[in-house]
Amino acid sequence: MNRVMFLPACRSFLIFSLLFALALSVFPLEAYAANAEEAALAIERAEAIVFSCYQVVLEAESAGGDVSGLLARLNDAGVLLAQARVSYGIEDFDGAARSADLCYETGVEVRLEARGLRRLAMEEAAQRFRWMMIGSIVGVTIIVCASFVSWLTFKRYYYRRILGMKPEVVSSES
């Protein structure tokens, strides 16, 4: 009876092992085996994205966006870039490539958020401009109408006063 239960278990184990081996060959595990050139290219790419991020964040700030959160994340990217350079300096190319890749990913996220923030700030500025224009037009219209009504009221009062005056006869003594 033991033998009867053992055969299906072996067969199941064998099928599972084959499927696992197939899955490993289809989905290889990612391993860093970077050399000096790959690490240098990764660091260069990370430097370029950090520089680009600073420009986009500056544009977002000049458009009126709140970039304090972006600057904090950009500083994190700068720390990762510094770690990549240090790792490259001590010839830890795997660590350098890993840190540079993380820096690049962080930079891409920051750049996308900064562009969105810039676009939002520009839309808000355009909306404020529209409301200011509408307010100015309404204000000028009210002032012109009030001035016209005031002039008509003054004119009516002045004519009534002039028409209500009686000529005064003055005798001349000579």
C-alpha cells in the first residue's frame, strides 16, 4: 500500500520540478553582473536625468507650483547618484549600477511629476487671469454706469435748480 501512494507523489514531484525548471528558463532571475563600462554608462544616464529634473523642477517653480516635495525626492536621487559614484570609485560596479538605476528611476518619476505640476500651475494661472479679466470688465462697466447715472442725476438737479430761480429785479440808483 505504501508503494501505491509513493508513485503518484513521485510523479507529481517530477511534474512540478519540470514546470519549475521551465519557469526559471522562461523568467530568468535578474542579476547584476556589471562591468566598469556598464556602471559608467548607468552613472552618466543618472547624471543626465538628475540635471534634466533640476531644470524641469525650476520651470515648475517659476510657473508657481509647490515643488517642496519634488525637491526632497530630487535630493534622494542626488544621494543615490553620490552612492553610485562612491561604489564606482571602490570598484563595486554592481552597487554602482544598482544605485545609478535607482537614481534614474527616481529622476524619471520626479520629472513626470514636475511636468504635471508645471502644467497644473500654468492652468491655474490662466484661470486666475480669466477671472481677473472678467472682474476688471465688470468693475469698469459698473464704474461707467454709475458715472453716467450720477451725471444724469446731477444734470436733473442742476436744471431744476436753474429753472426754479426767479429773476431778481434790481433798481438802479443813479
